[in-house]
Amino acid sequence: MRKAGSKKSVPAQVPGCVHADLMAVQEIGDPVSGRALESAAGVCESAWVYEKVFMSEDFSDFDHVVVRFDGLDGCATVSLNDTELGVSTSVFEWMEYDVKALIKPGKNKLTVSFAAAADESGRRVAQCVRRQASSSLGLWQPKSETVGLCRGVSVLAFSNVRVRQVVIHQDHSTAGVVGLNVEVDAARFHPELHLEVLVRVCYKGNILHEAREILNADRLSLNLPVKNPQLWWPAGMGEQPLYEVTVDVLTGRTCHEHISRRIGLREFRMEETAVRGDTVRRFFINGQPMFLKGASWMPADLYVARLTRVEYARLVKAAAVANMNCLRVWGGGVYENEAFYDLCDEYGVCVWQDMMLCEAQSEKPDDAALAACSREVACAVQRLRHHPCVVLWCCGDGGGRGVHAAYAAAVDATVRREDSGRPCLPAMAHEPFSLGGYPQFRSLPSFPEPRVVTAYLAESERNVSHPACLFHMSPSDGAKRIFSSCVDEFLMPFGFENTLWLSQIQQALAVKQQVMLARCEQADGQGGALFWHFNDCWPGASCSSVDAEGRWKAMHYVARRFFASLTIVGRHHGAAVEVFAFNDGLKPFKGEVQWRMTQMEGATVAEGSKKVTLGPASREKPVAVKVGEALRKFGAGNLLLWLYLIDEQGNPVAWNIVPFCAWRELQSQPPRMRAEIRSWDDNSFAVILTSRHPALWVWISLEGLDARYDDNFFCLEPERPVRVRVTPATRLKLDQFRQRIRIGSLRDTWQDKRALMQQMMAAAKAP
């Protein structure tokens, strides 16, 4: 790779991009800080050239030879042996060029020349160059334009036949059998040649069924029954067994083409009904009601081409562990790499796939733009439709100025042609929402944990309103939103570090409240709740629930509880708290609801319990706790209601807490927490916390170290211990762990711990 007009070159990684290659040779820095980002931005003021000299065999006996690019990011001119093949202007469309007449035995030179991205800017807004909107327009991240071969490139040669498409349809209408219909679309170069198609269905390496048919035309269809099917379920509802379907085109024992697809046997259905002028949606998986739970997925790196399967796996696993069963791939980003969808198949995380259309496509398109849109959508659907995780298509991000109706119509028509069995939703806003016609809710930005923020801010910059801090803020008005919420609900934090922690707590509680209220309003299997947004692409304050390095924020721990298959919720209404219990799983649950009302000093005001039975995919309202008399006697600021869902063995499977006023109005007492710390195993430790008074939104951290916590940001009812397993990223001895552990709570965010310690020491010395 080299700058156009320069002879100096650097090694290029494919898939990759110019910025990643320059970082690899340390010509630019990784744009974590604003200064490095500004220097990196200048890279795209130049044109760049990729060259590859490769040795080729003699392809003269082949019928068809192409060079295929799975993704060219930028305005790219492709040449082979100094002969121009064509120009690509869309990163979302794979390109193939016929090179049979140009490729030669021995040495060949493939060249891809990218125009300067800065020169494209005006034309790109005019819809001439299609690429990731979040990077080129600075949507929810800093502008980070780049160019490069962001996906694979290959030379493909075919003799006699080429399989263009394999489409697999499923029929779940017969009990105990799933019928597979496999459509094969092939180009035959010699119609007189005898060709046979062999289709096999395999499970765990064993051939379950196979079918053969002579290929007499360019298309054929074969039916294969799968008896006693192992169904694919979303996370929290069952397992994720995966089958393999292979297609071979044969002449005798000679295999001309081999195609393999990994599939899951599942049936997803959406029902729409009109309620009070709005559209209410119900979702069903394998005949069972399903509540979609999750968040919007953003590109996980400023330069997505450098993402690896390991990084995708860390994030997809984090979603599944937090009981999310759905991620919305946002329409301002990219169609993700195959690794992302493979991992979602394996973890049972359903994908709501936006088409890559957003407010940049709000203007009326011309015919060329519509044709390009249809090609892009066809490329995406053909690549992804065999994945069981992909359950919904969506016309794009309808936020801001929205997507023009002509684009939406083109998307809908293309999806119906390419994949009529999956629902396609109209363009919808990226802001957090509840599916099914209920009020939308907004997320709040929050900061990563202090040790992350202090890594990109100098000590003099560690103020929320400092320009360097605001530069790392998404959205741009994030600081105002953080402090506006704080004034409404919390006492103002003391110091920069406490501000960071409190931002996480208030974000988590704002989303929790809206998700829980939406769930209480919705009938079984109706709608879902997806918040904006799940992940991040660079360090800074944002609406994400995990930071750019995959560390969990408070919202992710809290989401794991409010998205759990078994959940308990309290809704205060007048003189009572209605208690709701939810079971999103497929197995019935028997147990009891326990509740306890306490004063802020810890004394019990009232308590009770009631047996409860929850059917599969259901909700119940087992009890309404009367609170009117207690509120009159003790006051809203002096009461908390603790709720527990207990199984038949006496184990708590879910908990919740109901305050009766804003958190800032609670008459909180110093919790007086006690911590017992001991080894769990060679790599982790048990931290057992108990408090004399209610300890609200307690978190554990390790000074200077990352760690994995099996729970965090929880509440301690007085004298009710909570055990947390902590696994540091670096192996520690017990005494080292004790030195590094830090424990905080909501109350700690607004008091000066140093002043408090001085007061306590002075009191201890007083006569």
C-alpha cells in the first residue's frame, strides 16, 4: 500500500484499511485521544493505492475466471495487469470482474486505487459513494473516514458449472418433521454435460438425509425431511443446535462445486394488529410467544476491518450472558462480518438487521441510487438469509430526517423477492424504544469507569465540561443530559471520579425503569424492549452498556437482571404496589413472591409472601402490596420495598427494589458495609457483603486492574448477605486482592470520603 504518487509503500493487511496499516508501522497513532484522531483524519486527504503481485496457474482451460471483492471501502478503481476492470462506489456491494482474458500464467498485478475520501465528501452526501454513515458523517462517533479492502479478495475459477445461489426454505407444518426445500441456482457452461446435484443434511458430523437430482436446467429444487428435529431457540428459551446443508455438483466422482451452509431449524413469526391507531407487534418462535430483549449494535471499532472473531465473540457472549436475545444491527453502521452472525447463531442472539440506510438517505433518490440500493440489499440478504439468528429485516434507521419512502419501497420489494419468509419492518428510529406501540424511552450517556477515562484525559482535563472530555462525548449534548438527570433524581456527586460512577448508575436506572414499565403494560409475547445502545467503538461517554474494550458498565449488570427469564417488578400506583412476575422461559415455574418493607435505618415495617405459578412465556400479578398507611406514617423518603422471587428450594432467583420518591429524597444512612473476602479458586475470590442499613447500588472494582464480576451494581437489604465472585485479569494473591479491592455505593458518590474519614478519626480521638 502506498500514497498515490509516492514510491514508499507499507505492508497492507487484507481485510483491512489504510489507517490500520499505517498504525501497524507506527506512522500514525491509534486515535484514542483527540490529538491522534485529528492527525489520523489527514490520511484521507490523499489518494491511496493497493498493489498485489501474485503468481497464477494456467486458467486457460477454465470456463469462467473472476476476481471477487467482498467489500471495497471508498471510491475504488480496480485494474489487473494495468487494464481497468471497473469502479466500485459502495462498500455494501460485493463486486466481481471477469478476468479470463487478462489473467496469465505466472506473474500478475492486481491494483486497487482509492480516491481521496475528503474529495468524495460532497458527492457522498449526494448519494454517489455508499459507505459506513457513522464514520463518514460522524453519527454517534467521531468522523473516522478511511479507505481500503475491508473484506476479502479472491480469484475464482470455474469449469463446467458455477453455483450462483443456494436458498433453503423450511416447512414446520408437520409435527415431528421439518421439511427442507433446497433451491439451487447454477450457471451451466456446457449444457450437454451430465451434471448431478447431491444435497445432504448433516448433524454433528452424521448424514441424516441426502437427495440427488440431474441438473437439466439452471435451477432445481430438492426436498429433504428432517425427522425428530432439534429446534434452534433464542438464548434463555432453549438450545442452539446447528445443522449443515451441503450441495455438491458432480459428474461421476468429479466434484465441480461444493457449497456448505450452517442452519438452525426454527420458525419465526410476527403478527401485527392495530390498537388505538398504532401498530402492535407480537413475535413467536417455534410457536411460542417471544419478548425481544436487547439493544442496538454499533460498529465495534473506529475501523471495523480490524475486528477479529475474538473481539466479536467477547461482545456477543456479553449480550447473551446479560440475557439479551436480540441485537439490532443499526442502519448507520455496516453489515457485519460473517463471524458476528456465526456467533449469534451459536449463542442464540437473534438479529434485527437494519439495511444500511439512515438520515443520509432522506432526500429523494434518482433511479441510479435506487438501483444501487436494491443491489446492496440483495447482496446482504443473499449472504445472511441462511443464518437462524437473523429474524427481522428493517428498512433502516428512521431517526433524524428519516429514510425517504422511495428507498423504503425499494428495500421492501427486494426483501420480498430474495427472502419472503422473514418479516420486514419499516424504517424505525434508533433511539431506545419499546416495540409494540408503547411510549418510547431515551437512554442516557454514561462514562466508562474512571481508570479508562483517566487513560485518555490528562489530569488537567478531568472535568466533565472540559473540551477534551466533551470531545469524547456522544451525543454532543451528553454532559447536559447527564447533569439534567442528576438534578432530577440524585444528589450532585462529589469530585470527578464519583461523577463517572454516578453517570453509570443513573443511566442504568433510567433504562431499567422504562423497560420494566413497558413490560408491565405488554401482554404475553407482545413486542419487546431494545435500548440504544449496546457497544461502543472508542473510549468516551456514550449511551452504551459496555465500553469500547468490552468492560461492563452498570447498565449491563442491571440489564442482566431486568432481561432475565425470571423477573419480578413492582409498580407503585396510589396506595399499593402491584407486583408482576415474569417467566420468559419454556418451563413452568413454581415458587413464591416475598416482600419486605423497611425504613432507611433498616427496621422492618411489614413483610409477606404468596405462592406463585408461572406458565411458560407468561406473566402474573400475584399480589398488590398495600403501602398507603406506611407512607403516611413514615414518609416516602424513609421507605423501601424489597421484592424477591423464590424457587421451591428456597433460593432467590430474582429481586427488585421499589423506592417511593426520587433517589435524592431518600433519608439514606451510612450503610456500614462489612466485607468478608476469601479465595474461591486459584484465579478468583469470593466477596461476601453485608450492611447494617440499606446499601444502594453497590459496586466493586479493583484498583488498576480489569476483572470479571458475576454481579455488580446491586442493593443490599440490611443483614442480608450477597456473595460476588471476582476474577481479576491478572492472577493475585489474597493479600494483593485485599489491597486492590474498592467498594462503593450510591451514597458514596455525593460525600467526600476523605473528609468523612477525617471526621471519624477526630471523633475517635475525642475524649
